Amino acid sequence: MWFLSKVIEGHQFEIYGPFKSADATMKFAHEHHGITSYRGAPEFDDGMDELLEVLKTQ
């Protein structure tokens, strides 16, 4: 699942989606908002996947 966030005036934002692919997300952004460049959010490991696996076995 892909989502698009748009920052407005530095502190407000709008979120669109979900989209099925990165291409669909970028196409929507360009067609509806005129966006021509894209920036991904950094990914990080918060440990939740491991915690969920442990909880499934209990």
C-alpha cells in the first residue's frame, strides 16, 4: 500500500491513498497536484514485527 502526503504551510498536511503501486501514487500526485519530484520517507525498524511474531506464539 502506498500513501501520498502533502505539506501545507509547513505544519498542516493532507494524506491521500491508499494506492496499489508507487506508479499509481506518482500519477495521482502529478495529475491532481502538479507534483514533478518525489521524496520518500526514511524507513526504520521499530521492532514491532519481532514483537508481533512473539505474541503470535503465546
